[in-house]
Amino acid sequence: MRGLSNMKFSQVLFEEVKGLWNEYLEHPFVKGIGEGTLDKEKFKNYLIQDYLYLKDYAKVFAMGVVKASTMKEMKFYHQSIKGVLEDETAVHINYLREFGLTPEEVEKYKCELTTASYTNYMLGIALKGGAKEIAMTIMPCTWSYYYIGKHLYDNYKENLEGNFYAPWIEEYASEEFRQCAQEWIDYIDYLCENISEVEKENLKDIFVKSSLYEMEFWNMANK
């Protein structure tokens, strides 16, 4: 791709997955959220699996604290754990209450195969890799959710009133979530500024695989 060598690494990563991420936007589950037509039982099952996913997702961030090489990076991962456990799960908990479920009840559910495969992949990367590898496996979730949230808000903002899924859309399209995604983009560019081509290819592979798992998660949610 012409000009690729002049791109920041985050831009290179985005070019690798742009087609796939645009498929997220057309996914029936995602479109159903935007249109407010998604079957609520499907959304409930999605919330349960995503809540279980976030438990292990937070553990991957915790491994980032262990693998980080500077105090600044350790603080960054630590703050990110707080964002997952407090801010992001708050939206899930509010919806789960609508379905008569408490977090304690949800934790008794079992992970679906897709959920377990995805989180096991991330945890495996976190155990074997360093801070760069952890960032690659974490990032597709955060970044693509903002990508989806912004798309849904921009395309359906006139019809959010009365949409059961409006709080979900507003959470992932929010300025706070945009800032979170941007901080991770900046962190990736900082970490990967002077890495070799071999390392770039390895990191791209992790980023793409996590993005593919994201698609599998949407497919699972829509069953």
C-alpha cells in the first residue's frame, strides 16, 4: 500500500481491519441495536456473555500492569482496569436489572464457546507476550466499539428517543469512550514507534485475530 511506511502504526492496523470492521456495522445484531428492533432475548444473552467476557478482559489489563516497563504504563493499565470494571460494566448492570438479573446471578452462567475461545486467546497472549502484544489483543474491542457506537449514533440519533438500546449507543459513542479509545491509539503508536518489520507483522496478526474474534462474538450474539 502506497504511503504505508509513513503511517503511524495505529493507522496501519486500521487499514488491516477496516473492511472487517465495516462488516460489523452491517451486522444484523448491530443494525438491530441502531434501529431498536433487536430481539430483547438476544440482547439479554449478549449482555450475559459480554459481562462474563469483561471479567477476563479486565484480567488481561491486569497482566499489562505486570508486563509494563515503566510506572507511567503501569498507571495507564491500572486506570484502564477501573474503566472496564466500573464504567463499562455499569451499562451492562443497568440493562441486566431490566431483565431481572443481578451481577451475582450472571456470574453463575457459563461462557459460550465463542466467549471462552476469545478470552482464552487474549489471556494466552498476555501470559506469553509483553506490553505490546497485550495492547494488540485488547485494542480491537475498545476501538471497534467506539467505531460502532459513533456509527450508530451518527446514523440513528434522530430516532434514539424510545429506543431501548439508546443507553448502549450513547455509552459507546460518548466523548469519554472516544477519549479512552484515543488514549489506546496514542499508546500503541508510542509503544510501536521503532519496532522491526518482523515485530510489526506479529503484532498485526494479533490485532487481526482479536478483530476476527469480535466478529465471532457478534455472530454468537445473533443466534
